[in-house]
Amino acid sequence: MLKRCLLLLALFLAFHSLVTGCAQTTAPPSSAPAGQHRKTSEPYTGDLSVFESPGRDERLQINRVMDVLGITPGKTVADIGAGSGWFTVRTAKRVGESGLVYAVDINPEATRYISDRAEKEHLSNVKTILSKPDDPLLPAAAVDSVLLLKTYHEVAHPVVLLRNLRASLRPGAKVGVIDRNGNGENHGVNRDVVIREAGQAGYRLLEQYDFVKADKVDYFLIFTLKQ
């Protein structure tokens, strides 16, 4: 009886050691960068004319936004998540013929829409880019100012995208994010999350504002590359 008990105990210990060893061998390492798997909203693919609502210029104080970003004649600007080109065309008029605006979007319908719009509005300084979800595919050392207008909450891998953006920025370039506080999947993401993720991607917070909406729900963050 004692021998049988000892045998059963030995078998149990051997089985437990085997299971524990397998679990340690097969458990996936928790090495994913912070912020890479948080909730995000589905990118918008509907009617692009919804972005052209009357009075949007005044509500977002878009001229003041461009002032803060340093968008002046001759500058090169990237509108990431350009949608209908609402911000693109206003920026193109601000930078003039000596400047350039890259309208970046992952939706081919959006880039076609903007190309047609730029032609109709005689804006020869607009160039569309059909980008990847985590890479804007902008040329190297080409951009003075960037804006992600109500787009950041749709970016599934924001740290990766911001890292890929770095090579396209000229010295002193400003990267703006306008969004609203939220949980990621409700068409908003908390400003603290954006600040943290930008830091992980190699940026530092330069300025932050609340003037873009009177209700103070929206925020406007300005980043620049860390030295």
C-alpha cells in the first residue's frame, strides 16, 4: 500500500512538473509596446461631405490652429487622415503656390475625392498620398507641420505611426493632434493617452490648448521631436 502511494505521488509530481514547464515554454511574452492594443474606433468610410458642415471653421477656430502650427506661406504641411480635404484646402490656400500640402489617407475614396476637389478649386499645391494604417508614407525630411484632425482615435497602432512619421519631419516641425476625450472606441481618446503614446514614439509635448471647441471636450496638442 505504501509503495502504491509513493508511486502515485511520484507520478503526480512528474505530471505537475511537465505541465508547469510547458506553460512556461509556450506562454507568450508580454512585450507589446504600451498603447498598441488599446481600443480604437473604426475608420470612417461613409459620405465625405459630412465634414463640410457650415460653421466648422468658426467652431474649430481653424485659422488659429494654423497659426499655432506655424503654417505660413511656403511651408509644407501633412494632413493625416485628410477625409474630404476640409483642412487640406484651407491649408493649401494658406501656404500658397510656394508651399505644399500632403493629403494623407488610408481610404482610396478619400484620396480620389481630394484630388478631384483640388483640381476643381485650382489648387496645384496639393498632393494626395494613399498611406498605410501605420505609416503615412511621406517623403523624408519634407514636412514643417502635421495635423491629425479627429483621426488619432482611429489609429490602431499610433506609436508605430508616429515613429514612422519622424523621418519625414524637418527640424523644429510641429505635430498637432485635435481630438476629444473618450475611451478609444467612442470616437475619442483621452489626451493623457495621446501624450503617453507620443512620448513612447520619441516626441515631447510642446503646447496644449482647449480653444478648438467651446464645450472644452476637444483638445489640441502640439508635439515636437525629442532632442
